[in-house]
Amino acid sequence: MLFFLGDTRGSVAAAMVTASVVTFLGLRTSDPNLPRRYWLGLGLLGSGMVILGIPIGVVAGSLTLLFLLQLLLTVVIARKVGRITLERLDQPAVMPGAEELVQQFAAEGFRTLGAYRFQSGGKLVVVTVMAGPQRDRVAVVTDKVWQVASRFGSRSLLTTNSAVAPLPADILRQHLSGDRPAELVRAHESALTLLQDHSCRPDRFTSDTEALHAVREMEERALAFIGKAALKAAWRIQTASASQTRLLSSDAHSLSRINAWIST
């Protein structure tokens, strides 16, 4: 409307502010591109304010305040996450919306072992646990997050579709954005093969109970890590680079990550 009224500067500024609002509204904590999209939203908002003639000092102060408020909110959320505990269900269960994902893991040879549940933001989350055919890996499935994990003594390898929150150094994570279970299974297998070249072989679970206990231990340890380092976790969520979670390969960056993980 402003464009048709001849106010080109106002129309451009309005478009940039609208784009920033759309960017912020589309943010999800499970989005691996969250830091990039967050800074894009701030940049669009700041540019729009400058075009409207607002002093740069006021713009900078406003954006800094917005960033600090978002950081504080993320700290509060991280502390709540750190207090989550998993409750084992008496019978295997699947979260609504995760049925197809569980079926796809089953098609890859995974078998359902059991389930856990917890509350997050007033929402009941059901976590389905499945064991791989070699019993050296497990799948953990909800409606939003699905991942494959293997344990190496006190360390673990994680292949996941979500990699926003920071994890302890003894968890080696690789991320495939939006990929389905079959792609995660293949990527995890490739990573296991790569780790074998470093004389690292995953533990084999001797029973369903051991596998279920291992999943609970790994999940609660990761959640506790986020809660204990809430400020650091919040900062990394806002600023972390996706390169820290990309697929492992034989390149120098991956080898550096693997060596750091082995030394933990």
C-alpha cells in the first residue's frame, strides 16, 4: 500500500520489518539453521529501522536488548530442560505423529523395545526406543526428533535430525536435517565404519533392559548438561555453527572432531 502511495522508502522498510517478523515466527528450537535465521531476522529488522530514519544508536541498542531478552528466555528454557526426567512406560508406546517414523525404522530392521515419557512445556512427549538388528545401536523416536545412537563405553555416537542444543564432549553428533530414518541409519553406519578405522567399536547390548537403561542414561545426561550450563547452552543455541554437527567423513575437520571425542 505504501508503495502505491509513492512512499518507496516506507514500503521497503515495511517489507523488511514484515520479513523479519516472519523469520522470527518461523523459528523452531529443533531447526539446525536457527542461529542463521535468528541473525537474519535481526538484520532485516535493524535495516528496516535504519531506512525509516531511526538513529543508528537507537537501532543498535534496541537490537542488543532484543538479543539479551531472547538469550534470557533461552536460559530459562534450558534450565527447565535440565530438570526433565524420563518415566518408563509399562508397555511400548508411540507418540501420535511418530507412527510412520517407527514403521520406517522397523523396515530397516529395528525392533521396538519400550518407551519413556516426559512433560515439556505442558506437552506430553512419548519416546519410543528401538534396537538395531546388530544390537550395537538404538533408535529413539518422537514426532519431532528421531535419532540413532551407539555407545562406546562412556562415550556415544549420535546421528540425529535435530542438533540445536549443545551436548557434552563425549557425545559425537552428526546431523541430517529433515532426513528420514533410512538416511539416518545409513549415515550412522558410515560413521561407525569410520570410527572402526580409529579402533573404536560400539558396545553390543546383551538385553533389552540394558538397551533401555542405556537410552535413559544418555538422554538424561544430555538434558542435565544443558541445565547445568544453561547460559553457555543458550549462547550456543543462538550462535552455534552447523559445521560442528555435519556428517562425519575423512576430511580434516571430521578427523579433528573424532580425535577430540576419543580423548574425552
